[in-house]
Amino acid sequence: METLSKLFSGEARVRVMRLFLFNPEGFFSLEQIMEKARISIKEAKFEADVLQKAGMIRGRKSIHLILVKRRGKVKEVKKKIICWHLSPDFEYLLPLQNLLINTRPLRPNEILKRISSVGKLKLVIVSGVFIQNPDSRVDLLIVGDNLRRGSIDRIVKTMEAEIGKELTFASFETADFNYRLGMYDKLVRDIIDYPHQKLLDKLNIKP
């Protein structure tokens, strides 16, 4: 019970846990944990320490080349830093994977709500991680008018931090999408013809 009590405590910990569970072969430094989970460096260190004590991850020192600025010049120097990786023999690994990976990370209405401000949406499709289909070409397709690419990028980055996995997404202006659809563009057809879920469809797309 002590191990379980360490594992579940706040959104930051869930983000870090998902990062390691979705990337079981990955090694992450504190800076990488901070960047990918979108938490502070203090939170990253704290959560890494807790998860290591619980036995979920292991730390290993390795030599990395880092850039440092000295006397106005940027140089590469070797530095030993700790990187953490998922412990494959952690006793609760399978239950955690079932709980945090094999469940839908965000509800459909939540996804729509988040992207509703990026433009005049005409079609929104989710696949991949959102329907537990690792063979999908994309996780998210957004079609609309006057789409704001910067806003889409920021929203996707936030979702990636919460889910713990980089998302593959595509966005098209309506005219461009309709052209690609009519020309049987391979990416568009792969999305439409294979398992997916429509969250919004004002274009009446047929399979």
C-alpha cells in the first residue's frame, strides 16, 4: 500500500508516469521530463525521486554533451547527468499500463472544447492513441476555415504533456481537404478508411 500511495498524488505525477509508460525504452533527464510533461524543474526532480523510491523508474548516470557559454563563446562540454528509465520488472507495471495507457486519455467533448477556438471547424477526427489503435496514421485530424496553426500547435503540446506521448496530427483548410479527398490523397484516405471516431462532421464525409 505504501508503494501505491506514492504513485498517485496529483496531475504532475500522472503526467510523468504516463511519459515513462508510453516510452518504455526511453531515457529522460530532468530537463526532458520538465519539457515533455510541462512541469517545473523542481516538480520534475521531486516526481522522479518519488517514482524511483517506489521502484517504477531507475536512474542512471551517463555522459552527455551540453552547450555552455563561457566568455561570450558557446562550447560543447562533457557532463555526467542522471537519466531515468522505466523499470521493466516493476510489480505494478501491467496494472498501471491498463489504467493510464489502455484507457482514453481525453473525452471527445473535452478535445472539441479545447480546439474550438482554433478556427471555424468543419471536421474533427480522432484515431491512434485516442481509440487505442497504434497502427493509425494520425491521432488527430482538424479541418476548418481560417485555422490558426500556432494555436493548434500549443493545444497539441498541452495534450501531449497530459497524455505522455507525442501526438501525430494533421490540419487542413476545408478547400485543401476537399481537394485531397477528391484526389484520393493517401493520407486522407488512410484516415477515413481505417478505424477512427468523428467528433465533428459538417462535411458529411462518407467512408
